[in-house]
Amino acid sequence: MTEPTGAESPRDLDAARETAFGLEVVFRLHGLLRAARLYAPTHQTFQRHLDEMIAVVESGDEDETSLAGMGEMFYVNGARIRPQASQYPLFQSLLSEFESRALGAIRFMKGVTQDEVRTFVQLFTSARTAEQFEQMPEAVAEAGVLHIVPVRMRDLRTSQLTPVEDQPLDRSERARARQNFWRAVVGTRSILLRASQTGRPALRQAKRVVQPIVDSIMKNEYSIMGLAALRSHDEYTFAHCVNVSVLSVRMGQVLGLSRAALANLGVAALLHDLGKLAIATDVLQKPGQLNDAEWDQVHRHPLVGVLMISRMPGLSPLTLEAMRVSLQHHMNVDHTGYPGLERPAALATFSRIVAVADFFDAITAHRAYRARPYTGFEALRHMMGPDRTHFDPAVLWALVQGIGLYPAGSVLRTRSGHLAISTAPNPRDLRRPVCRILARPNGESLLDRTETWNPMPPEESVAHVLEPGEHPFDVNELLAA
């Protein structure tokens, strides 16, 4: 932590301490709940997270530490905690835990014991819905947990939060896109977790997740395309499904599909990887070569997805489309891919679109077995080159039209010497994307301010696309900002 300068006022220092403490509370609780789902209570990793949670509560200046979730924000001891862009996925993850249970706040008192925290976490994780959580405060008290008090949303008064100056509501396209994107990630998490428990997805909820994406793209708001390039290890499973949905809807729009068809395409794309829920985590994250049995698990996941979707009540056209996409999204137009069929048939339109979106997003993502992911520019070049025979050429054309020649996250050097990062495509001229300027030709850094080209001006052009090793920028941070 940097030392405060003499120019900082006591009020600034207090605010900085409140923020640092609040962030620590959010991070530790998120880590503890995540560990509870991955490890037994006696496991050393769970124990470490438990100790860290107690340590942060005990380090507070007050007798209790209250964490309240309200809307899109957390408040710790009444102070609003503003996350940095890279921390937004973690905040959204924990906020969804609160929202799904209609939980307003958790109060941690000093003197809390390991047994109390362990019991509370077990009760918390077992109550996954608002109905199950309704009796949680009483259950916690009956279990002898005296130093942790959960507060239902309906019991939380807004006046319990310290008044703070509200930021003006940002209704810009990028702000709307960011909100829609992360809400889609949170909604997808809920859908997949429910599917893993019940064996079938929630189709109605998937429609609600996809609709804002379709609306955004139909309004020609392409900022959400830039957010689809975000890469978060913790959120990858959920963000991948959202990214594939976003890319598929945009390609479908380019290909002239109706709004109703785009909505169905977005849902089918969101559910395309349901079958991966049946693959062991250590197989999905294995850094080395898979053996035959592990490959068999992977190759069966399209069929498992079809089975899960078939369990939904009723048999609507959307259900059939989702089943086709699940089955065919790893099949190629040149009859390679999997699962193999004795008599290969032409792939459905939705399947051709989702296959391209899935492949593009997969090779641009972090993988344990890959030194680094492809950049969007490298992935596009690869798909238009060595792998082009696998995909429908019309859909590849739609991908280029949808994400531009320099996909979001591409770090560019222009002819004039500017450094910039593309943040969204410019459908009117694919050579000149929407960009944030990172540095001027004289080397002056602009990271401490936001200057944009919307889009890159006509007198500018791209001279070189930098690889990750050629620049020091955190692309994920810049895209999320």
C-alpha cells in the first residue's frame, strides 16, 4: 500500500481506509463462499479462507462489520464501496448471492468464532432461494451462532445506510451495455447452477437474460460487443455462454434474421454448452493432454446437453432449436468435428452461427493447456486462414462484419504514432473501430484520462496490431472500464 502524501486531507484518508476495508470484506466473503462450494469444511483451503474472513472482521474499527447489498452496490458499515473495473465481476457474483436469497445484509460481530462462521456458511450455501432463506435468521440463532446476523431484504431499512453523495446516473451506451452484460453473466450463472441441480435449464429465465442483448444490438449499440472480449478466470464458464450469445445475435443480425429469430438464437447460444456440466472440473481444467476416457467425456457433452434440454416441459420450436445447437455446435460444415454421424446431414442455421461464435470465444480465452490465448485479431486471422473450411463462409463473413477487422481488445499503433485499444466495431468502416487512445505519438500516456475516437477519424489508419508481449497494457482492465 502506498504511503499517503501530505496533500491528502484527513477526510480523504478516512475514505481511503473505508474503501480498502470494505473491499477486503467483500473479497474475503466471496472467497469463503466459493471455497465452501469446492472443499469440505475440514480442507485446509476452506480453513484458510475462514481464518482470513475472521481476521478482516476483527481488524475493523467498530464492534461489528455490516455488509449490505443494495441494487448494484455494496455498503460496508454504511459506506458505499466502489469496485474497480477488474473487480466488477466478483462484486456481481456476490451481489447475485444476496439477490437470489433476498438477503439485505450480513452483520459480523467482533468475537466471532470459527465454529460460528463454519455453521453460518453451511446454512447460507444450503439456502439457495429466497423461500429457503426466509427462515435463515432464526436457523442461525437456533444453531448457536451469536456473532453473525443475516438480515432479510424486507427487514433492511434504507436509513440504516449512511447517506452518501450519489453519482449521476450514467445512461450512456457503454454504461447500459456494461450493465446488461454483467446482468447476463449473473443470470447465466443462476441458470447453469439450477440446471446442474435439476438436470434441465430454465428456458423462461434464459429468455429474460437474452432480451436486453437483442435489444442493444437491434438499436445498433455495439459497446456490448466490446465487453464480450472480457476474460475473467472465475467467471469464464458463465461469461463464455454470454459471449457466444452476444456474438451469435450480432452475426444473426448481419445475416438478416428477424428480431424473434434473434431472440431464439440468443437463447440457444446461451444454452449451447449445458452438457459440459457433466464433465469433471479436473478434466475441463487439465493442463496436459487428455486421455481416451477424458476425451470421451468431452465428446459426449453435446449429447448430454440435448438430453438436458429435452427434459424441459413441452416441445416448442425454441426447444428444438436449442437441442439442435447443443448437438451440432462442434460439428463442422466439412463433416469434421464431433459427435460424428454415420450419415452427416446439413447443419441447422443456428448451429452454423453458434459454432463460429463458440470457436472464436474459446480460442481467445485462457486455458490451462495454452501458454496464452489468441487475441481477437489473431483468432480472426486464424479462422479466416487454416480453419476456414470448418465453417460456413457466410457466417465467417458475418463474424467479420460483427466484430470488425480489429476486434475489441486489439492494441493498435496508427500511422500517426498513436497507441489505441479498440473497444467496439464501427459497422460503417471496419478499418476504423471505436477506440480509446492510450498514448500520443510523443509518448505521453493517457491512461489517467479517457480520450476516445468514436470512431477512429478518417485521417488515421492502423499501421500495426501489437501482440501482448509488445505492450504493457491490461486489456481486460481497459475493456471493463
